[in-house]
Amino acid sequence: MVKDIRKQGLKAWKYLNDIDKDDVLEALGLEERTSPWVSTLGTIGIFALGCLVGAGIGLAFAPKSGEEFRNELGERMKRKADELGGVAQDYANRSQMPVT
């Protein structure tokens, strides 16, 4: 009888030692509040991983070499700047009307 009580007491002691804060909160229907920094850093990490994967896929399936693409992109930018320069000049000329 004393041995049974002792065994049951030891079992109960082991069970109580295994209980942690999360177990108590779960039993109460609560959960630990997470820090905003933890969720923010996790989100940034997932975003960075997505950027790396996207860049890798883009490089793997690129139809042109990097130098060729940069040259073409530079030429397009120069043409667009020239077009916008003409529009900006027309707008600047219109804004110089005398105010009465």
C-alpha cells in the first residue's frame, strides 16, 4: 500500500515537472503573445528568400546575356528621356506666359 502511494506520488511528480508555461496557457485556452519584431523579421526573411528565388529563376531563363540586356535597356532609357525631354520643354515654354 505504501509502495503504491509512493509510485503514484513519483508519477505525479514527474508529470508536474514536465508541465511548462505553454501547457498551462493551452489548458486555459490562451497562447503566448508574440513580439511584433519576431513576426516582422520572419516576414522580411520570407520576402528576401522570395527575391533570391525570383532572381535565380530570372537568370536561369533569361533570353539575353546581362551585357546585351543592359545595353538595350540603356538605349531604351535614352530614347524615353529624349521623348520626355521634348514634352518637358513644351510644358516649360507654356508656363512662361506673362501673368496680367
